[in-house]
Amino acid sequence: MKLPAASYGVFGEGEETKTRTMTIQFAIPTAIRIGWIGTGMMGSSMCAHLLTAGYRVTVHSRTRSKAQLLLDRGAQWAESPRAVAAESDVLFAMAVGHSVLSRYPTPSSVTR
């Protein structure tokens, strides 16, 4: 389902504003596969809302036990971030700390 095109302002250099138009689409829970990397305090809470809304979610975390509540609610486990990406249309990563971030220096590194 598409909503009508929406206009929004984009500020450029100086004080001029450019207007752009974009089409907004609804994300239908049964049609979108969500991938979630990082199920700590913030990640698990946010991911739980997606599960409650009916989305199919595949998760990965360094510690599987941190994802257990999500798995109990219907999330699927993936053995690696790459496996999450392979099963997902949309990918969220909630990772903090040098040891984690050094594994994924760029967003595309997850899928390599």
C-alpha cells in the first residue's frame, strides 16, 4: 500500500530550501523480513516491538542467551551477522563498543 507523495524541505547552503518529493510505503508485517543484530538492553526492547507488531524477525547476538526472550516470542536465530543479512529485507544493528564495531567497519561488511 502506498501513501500519496509527500513533500519535505531540504536545507542547502545558505538559506535556500529545496523541495523534494518522496513516496511513502507501508511496511506490511507479513511481507517484510526483519534482521536484528545486537540484542542487548536497547536492541531486545526495540526488536520485541517488531515481534509484537507481527514482523518475522531473525536475530543474532554475541551471546545467544541475551536473545532468548526474543526467540521465545518467535524470532529465529542466525549463527552470524551474515546469516541474518541473508534472511532479511531490512537489517537493524544495535552494537556498541570497539570490539564489536571493529568486526563491521562499514555497513556493507555485514554482508561480505
